[in-house]
Amino acid sequence: MGGPGGDPSGYRAELYDFVAGGAVSAVPVLGEAPRLTAAWWSGLRTAIGGLSTVRTERTAVRQAYLDRAMPKYLAFLGRPVPTVPPAWSTAHGDLHGANLAGPQLSILDWEGWGMAPAGYDAALLHAYSLAVPEIAERVRREFSDLLASEAGRFAELVVITELLQSAERGDNRELVPALRQRAREVSGLGR
């Protein structure tokens, strides 16, 4: 199998399921509130809940990364942050509006799934929604059981760490102030 123009590189694509609707957002960071039904949100909660119980050896987030990155990217909090999650569970690993379709729920882009701190998917969806307060609030409400827990607060700090590191490379810089504020809130410094 060769690439275009005789290039020896190989390409492969697999279609697992046809998705009739479009992505909720063209990019990971929401820029406007998508119109999503209560059934869509319920389906997403069910999917994330079911996925979290799947047993796997795959890894979405590594402990070594947490040990190295969290102290660096959360240093602005002015106090040490824990780097060991209270719990691990299976996660999609890249859950945001560009990887979610509607009006019928479909979850796209599964290559990064694996073990992550419990609550990671809800935390990631929340962080990428911070630019649209009504959706960020909806995510907090829909996933309150996860995000309000010790594990969920830790997962939010993990996601904030990752997105601050990504912003340092030029990605989604518009989220930095909201991420820093959320880190203060989650760690109890911004209330």
C-alpha cells in the first residue's frame, strides 16, 4: 500500500459507524452554546458512566506526567498540589465539543482512551466549555456527582494542568484566565 505519488507511506482509514449529525463544535473550545436536548445530556452521562467501569490496560493519563507537570503548571496556586489521584477509571481521554456529535449523541475520536483520574472526561468537557458560561454550568450540573467529589476536583486540576501546558505551546490561550480561576476555585483559593 503506498501513498500519493508513489510515496511509500501507507494510509489506512476505517469506518466503524456512520454519524448522521455534525460535531457539537468545530474546535475543542466552545465558542457558542450548542442546542442539546435533555436526552443528549442523559445519554452522555450514561456513556461516560458505562465507560468508566470498563477494565483496560490502556493509559490515557500517566502518573509520571502528573508528578512532573502538576507542580510546574499549578505553581501559581502558591502551595503544593497533590499529584496522585484519589481514584482511576477508564476515560475517553479527549472529550470536548469537537469529539461529540448531535442531535443524536455520538462520541468520536477514540484513539486516546484508557485509564485516567476518575472524573477526567467530565473535567475535560467542563474546561473546554469555560468560554460559554451557560454550558460550563450545564456540565457542572449534569456531572455534579463526579465534579463535586474529591476525585473530580483532582481531575479538574489534571485537565487544567494539561491545558495550561498546551496554551504555553500556543493552543487555546483564550482559556488561560478561566483555567487559572477554576484552579483557584477547585483548590479552595478562589471562593
